[in-house]
Amino acid sequence: MEQRIGSGSQPLEGAGFDPAFIPGLTSPASAAPEDAKKTKEEDAVEEGDLAESALDDADEPEAEVDEEADEEAADDAPADGPVFEAADRRARIVADHKGVRLSLDDQQCEFRWDEIGAIETDVPRFGKRLTITVHTPDRRWYPIEIEATARSDFKEWDEQLDAVLDAYFEE
């Protein structure tokens, strides 16, 4: 009879064990620590890269640089469309022309409109916590609970969220 030494079970994977499992929830780790000393070869390579990039920048006309800055500013500028925002002491949700942003304590995630499959709201029968769940096309869901000051806030929030979804979400 043959016996194996060690566990036959596979290690568990998922968001409960690895926060990096959810894309967009954590930032990627840097390759080298900030304190690490660079070698002379790395310094020479970086100086060469800086010199080349300075030459490339000198070749570009200023008009192109200004156009790129204007495009970035246009992305940061608020749109004239509807915006939904709800927050309590821990959680926050913002839905606008860019997409939906969820934050809970110090964790944040952002979804563009093309990354969203559906948005579901759940109003409890009792209590004052509204649950909003963002569903993605790859069968993942991200729920967040917002505590309202009064139950009357639920109707107002539902109307605002419907206006945003009608304006930006394509079915």
C-alpha cells in the first residue's frame, strides 16, 4: 500500500485570503524598495534614459503638449450630467460620468461603465442600511452598505441613482 506524506488539499485562493485577488482593490507592489541603493550601472542607464527623453521632448512642438494637458483636464472636469453620491461614516459610493467608485474605510475600487454588468439596490424592510451591489460581466459582485440618517433618504437616493444609470449605463 502506498502512502503520501503531507496534505492532499490545495491552498485556498480568493479575496478572503488574498486582497490582491480583486483587481483594482489594491495597488501593485513596487519592484524595489525605496531605500535600496542603486548600482553605478543602473545610474548610468537612468541618466542615459533621461538624456534621451529630454531630446524627445525638445523635438515635440508645444502645441501637442498643450493638447495632451487639455485632454487630461477635460477628464478631471465634472460633466454636466447627473451625479449620485451617498456616504456614511465608513462607506461611500459615487456614480458619475466616469463610472462608479466604492470606498469602505481605507479600501477603494473604481469601475468604468463598460466594466459594469448591473447595479442592484436592496432596501431592508427594517433598519436604515441601503445595500448597493455592483455586478461585473465576469460574475463578480461588490456590495456596499450605506447607513442613512432616515428611511426617507432611500427614496431620494434611488431616484438619483436611477437618473445616473439612465444617463450613463448602456444595456
